[in-house]
Amino acid sequence: MKSFNKEFQRRWKGLPLHDATDVLRLVVTTDDIATATQGAPGCCALANCCSRSFQSGAVAFYRQKAFVELPDGEGGLRVERYDLHPRTRDFIVAFDEGLPVAAGMYFLRPPRPSHRLDNEVRAKRAEKARAARAAGEPTPRRKPAKSNRPKKVADFLRDGRGQVKFTKGTAVGKPRTK
């Protein structure tokens, strides 16, 4: 997060960052695509479209998020943070891989409530983890670790209709000999 904050301050020099509240529609032209640079978050076709459409001074498109400098309605500027629509995300991936992309309309969505900057639950969880790390305690994992051990035979044969019963001396795939 610290590297993002440094990059944000370098690029937008003190402008406030806000979560978007409305969908932003972008009409990408062939000129936007022709003048774009692959792999550059601030010079891709979508960034060129924002610069042309909204006179944005600095724009950055990443694979999950977009940051667009827009007027705030009071004569100033602010940076709005958006989630990418799946079609827009596919456009960015295809463009960065050098595949042909089509001009057209693409969408930026406001972040979901769980992904907003002011999400209190995430902030409390992060504060609790910071305190645990400072105290030298392990931080709780949200997801259980995946096991590398192979599954047992019973895991493959269990179908939910009852208990699997094995007879002594049988193995899976081998007939019982007398």
C-alpha cells in the first residue's frame, strides 16, 4: 500500500482520492487505440479516451482499478477510483498482449461497498493485524491453508448418500482375491 501511496502522490500531487458514485461511459476511438502504448497504465487506449473526453491531466488504468482525474463541480479537480467492467478488463488484457481490439463503448463502475476506501470492516481488520504483528503474534488467516497432501480414497468415493464401507484386504481398483 505504501508504494501505491507514493505513486499516487507523485502522479496526482495532492489531489483528493474518492470512490466513484456513478458509472463512467467511455467511447474509445480508433485514434485512441492507434496512439496508445501497450503496458503503460497512463498511456493505454482507455487513458487516451479519458484525456480526450474529460481533459484529464493524469489517468491510470490497471487490470482491476482505474483512477481518473475529473472536475469536482466546484472549479477544482479530484481523482475518482473505479472498478473495471469485465468487458473493459478484457479490452485492457487484449491490448497489453498485442491482440487486436475494437473501438467502442466501455464502462467503469463504482467500487462495490466492500471495496470502498471507507470500508470500516477492512480498516478494523487491518488495525487488528497490525497490532498483532507489533506484539509478535501471528495474524489470523482468513482462508485455511491448502493442503498438499493427496486425497484419501474415501474422499473420492464419498457421494453423500451414506457411509462408505471397506472390507479388510481390498484396495481401490483391485479385485479381492481368495
